[in-house]
Amino acid sequence: MIVTARDGCRLATRIEGPEGAPALVLAHGLGMDMTLWDAVMPLLPGDIRVLRYDLRGHGNSDAPAAPYSMGQMISDAEAVIEAHDLTDTVFAGLSLGGMVAQGLAIKRLDLVRGLVLANTAAKIGTPKLWEERIAAIRRAGIAAQADAVLDRWLGRDARHGPVAARARRVLTGTSVEGYVGGCAAVSGTDFWTPTSGLRLPALGLAGAEDRSTPPDLMRETVALIPGARFEILRRAGHLAPAERPDEWAAQVTSFLRAIGHAGAAGAAP
């Protein structure tokens, strides 16, 4: 299903699961698309509804001219959830998607009753770092940066094989406008203070070998939300749902059941 955002950007979405069931929304990171979640989809509880979408500039969504703002990305998430008539979702976001998750919860608690923050932070990098990356992509393209990006992202077990191959294919297939637009959104975002005001169930999932959003940075972000759980996935990097889908899905399933967003293990869907 294509959803049109408030500024006219068309966003590709896919929803699966029983009508009327509690919903889990999945938002991928910079340079990826909704296929990031393919391996975890069959491992999630069968009694929930799962909504995935491609962020603006990524996958099959439109790629308007950069830069993008975090406000636009959050507005896109609102539009996607509302178009599918969902409320009280658990919003799971990875990296850039995790920043969108924080911003959406800050703005629209009617749409979000729980958060899964994966391989993300309240603030990632510095404006100077992102300016340099944008300049490099503009100058030489994404393919020229792919080796360095994947080296930061992938844990040792995933650096060779199908996960790395798919990540490279999706990354290098992302439009330059979409990638640098997403960079700009991350560059301009600092949620340290707003996220500290959140009061809702939250789970933080870090990859032990993530060199893009290291576990210590993730731990500091998750600690801003009172009562939030924090788990480190061993031998996983930045793309933990693809690298360690069994462990990632198990942690999320446990969280959903603990907050009553999914039925008990063994219950009929």
C-alpha cells in the first residue's frame, strides 16, 4: 500500500497479521529499506499486526530533494500509522528509524504505547561528521563509501555472506538524495532532553559489535527512560535484526508479552 505524506511524498508500506490485533511498527535505518526485517518477520508472535514501511528517500518510497528534517520523518510515521487506522502501537526503530521512534513518542503518545530502540541513540554523531559524509557522497556516490559503512555496521560473523551481500545491495541501491536527506535529518537531531521526558515501556537492543551506535551510547539513551530494559546482542553489529534474527525476535517477543501487547507463549493467535 502506498501512503501519501502530508507534503505529498509517497511512502511504500506493507502490513501483515490479524485484523484488529495489537500492532508493531518497524522503521529501518539510513541506507536500508523494509527488507531489513525479512528474517525476523516469521519469528514474531502470530497474534500481532506488523506494519513495515520504507522511509522517505529509501526503498520504494519517493526520494524528494534533500535535505530532510526529522520533523518530516516523524510526520511520515504519523501518516503511515494513521493510514492503516492504527493506534497504541509499539514502534520499533533501528538507527535513523529509532530516532523517528523517539520523536513520534514525544509528539504522539496516542499512536505509541511502547518503544523498541535498536542500534540507535538520542543523538548520533556531530553536525561536522554528517556534513563531511554528505559532501563525500555528493562527490563520489554511495558505492565509494560502501566498504567503510559496512565495516562500521556489520559484526564479524556477518561481514562475509548473504547478510553483507544484501546490505551492500540495498545500501548502494539507495538514491543519493535519499541517503544525504537522511543524513541531514540525523545531523539536526538531539533528543537527549525530550527523550528523558518519556514515560512508557521501552526496550533497548544494542549490537555488541556495532561501531556506528556502540552499546555504551545506546545504554545512555535507553537509561533516559525510567524502567526501560536494555539488552546487548552478542556477536551482532548495527544490522542486528538481519545478523541475529532469532535473538532479536526473541527479545522483542518477550517485551511485547511482558507489556500485554502479545499473547502468552503457546496461546492461539
